[in-house]
Amino acid sequence: MATTSNEVKTGLIKGLGLLDSTTLVVGSMIGSGIFIVSADIARQVNSPGLLLMTWVATAALTLIAALSYGELAAAMPHAGGQYVYLRESFGPLSGFLYGWTLFLVIQTGTIAAVAVAFAKFAGVFVPWISAQNHLIGSGKAGLTTQQLVGIAIVGLLTAVNMRGIRTGAMVQNVFTFAKTAALLGLVAIGFLLGRNPAALTRNFGHFWDGAGWTMHAVRLVGVAMVGSLFSADAWNNVTFTAGEVRNPRRNLPISLALGVAIVMALYISANCVYLNVLPLEAIQHAPEDRVATAAVKQIVGPAGVGIMAAAIMVSCFGCVNGLILAGARVYYAMSLDGLFFRKAGTLGERHRAPVFALAIQGVWAMALTLSGTYSDLLDYVIFAVLVFYILTIAGIFVLRRTRPDLERPYKAFGYPILPAIYIVAAGAIEVLLLAYKPSYTWPGLIIVLLGVPVYFIWKPKSEV
């Protein structure tokens, strides 16, 4: 099987150490989701116990996936990460479909969504920034000040990352430490000062109320995990930058395991805080789903609104930076295989960054920001995202058989049991989504399948 992008001397700078790669995992995962999505999950499961169980199940699956990806990352530490693993396991078409979906919706749509979330919370301090304040047009058409700020954030961080991997990593480190400290602060304040007897009586006195019989509870949790899985997504982004990680065969598996463990511990702790401070009904009906804001407001009063808005802005800024930094490396690897714009496979002379790949990613993310459809697109692709995770982990089994001599400095923890558990559990979630949320599944599959004719149109160009 061809390994074009692996064989090319890329000229990428090995600028990421273990700390940098770990902050990339943490910073890409923590966006605005943990501060918001628990409201929707609570409405779906209608039980404090199942709310917490949804996050615990998400943590378990995500950690198993990260521990499994470590084997692939250590064995194939090349730019493009997951794209390379799929290509080597199942052929170039599967890799292309992943990269196609990543560019079209997953990465760019998430960049757009998180950038607009930054702008939305900036509006707490600057009311001029609003989804109702149109600079051009009106209604759903035109340009709002909120969209303008979102576009500006994408443009700024794209330009920052054009200055090289060390500049992007420095920004990532600063904002990841800041957002982690903010989330730790929320947890500490929630446990030390936020004890609410009414909330404790309601939530822990009736912990499993609404859970129902076992299979009903499993269905509720499986369907509700859409939000928590997206909030825990993007941990795989560090694999995209593998070509720029120092000692990647050691550092990539460690950063994946450590980063995911840190984030999921914080996420579960944050939800315990919500249950410590707010009755379930207050979580379910938090204004605009801002559960964290409602919790901090309950503890410190009206000042909590501004405190949480600032914390979420910091979190979103760092998340957008990580997504921009990592995503461009996939299109760069695809270009080296002749499956993306040829110019995306070039590096800037001075900083050795994939400047064109960063630029085209930024332009499309801005277009999605302007369109206002990014949130709908993200809802549509959760099914496809899980399909690619399942396929990638299945690739471990395939490569153990087809390439037994491949050097594996780290082997998947718990193989074959834990990777198999992930495949079965994620497959069960897919079945539940097909049955109970078809609107989340078919559009995502259509987006993926649209890449098939594009692949066969593009492929001959790589053979000329």
C-alpha cells in the first residue's frame, strides 16, 4: 500500500514537546460545551443519576479510544494522524472520506461554532456584539456583529498559526493553562462554597428517579451522549500534528492518555458541582442552557455572569487555536498524497508552516460562520464522527494482522478487550441514533458519501 506522505521529507519543524502535545489535547477538547450541554442532557434523561452516568460513560469511551489510538500514533508518527491510520488500514478512499468530512464540516464547523460562542459571551461585556445587531442585511441573511467577531477570531488565529508551530503552541499553552485553571476554580468554588441543601436533597435524595428499567436507562444515556461526546471530542487532533512532535513514539501515547484523563476528570467534577449547587430542574431550565453561569451566579451572585463569560471566552479562544493549528496538518498530508489542493502540501519558507492549508481552512470556517448553519451541520455529523472512530480503532486489529512487523513502541492498553468494547459500545450508540434521532444520522452519512465521487474525480490528478 502506498505511503507517499510518510516517505516525503516534509521539512516540518519538530517543535512540540510532551507539555505542548498534552496542552493541545486538553485545549482542543475544552471549548464551551461543558458549560452548556448538561442542560440538554438533563432534559433528555430527567434523572440526576443518568446525567452523571452520561458523562461517566463518555469519559470511559473517550479514554479507551485515546489509549487505543496511542498504538497507531506511536507506530505511524506522521503528519495527518487519523487520516494516515485510516489510509493504511483500509486504503486511500477511507482516509480521503475522513479528510473530506473533516474539512467540509467536522473541523471547520467546530471552529466556526466555537468562534461564534466566543463572540456570544463577549456580548456580555460589549452589548454591541449581538446576533440581533445586523451590519448588513436582516433576519438569517447578512452579517451580524456577533458573526463579525467570530470571523475576526478565526482570521486572527489563522494568521498566528502561519507564524509556525512554536507560535501556535505558545498561544495554546497559555490559554490551556488559563482555561484549566478556570474550570478547576469552578470545581473548587462549587464544592467549597456552593453547597445547596435544597439541591442536595433533590438530586441525591432522588438520584435515580426517572431512570426507569435498565434498558430504558441505557437508551436514554446512549441517545443523550450526543452532546457529551461532542464536548469531549477533538482529543484526536494531537495525532494530526505528529510530524512536529519530538520523540513522538513516546510523547503521543502519553499526551493522549494524560490529556483525556485530565479533561474527563474535570468534566465529571463540573457536573458534580452542578448537582451540588442546582436542583435538577434548575439545570434543565438554565437560561440559554448556561448551566455553569447559573451555578456560579447561585454561589457568588450577579457577578457570576461576568466571571463565567470571561472564563468561557478564554476557553473558546484556546479551543479555536488548537483546532486551527491541528486541522491544517490533515489537508497538508492529503495534498502530499495528491488528494487535496496541491498548494496545501507546501510549507512557508520562513516558519515551515502549511500556510495555504491554514488559509483555505480559515476561509471555509469563516464562510460557515457567515452562513449560520454550522450548528446544524455539527448535529448532522456526530454519527459520521463515531463511524470514523470505530473504523480507526478497528484498524488496530487489521494492522496487527496485515502488518505484524510494524514497529509498535506502545501497544493498545487492554488489547483486544478494551478496543473491542469501544467498537461494540460506540456501535450500539450508532444504532440508537439511527432509531431515535434519524435527523442526526442520514444527513451526516450523505455528507460523507458525497466524498466518494469527489475522490474518484480527484484521484486521477494524483496519477498524472
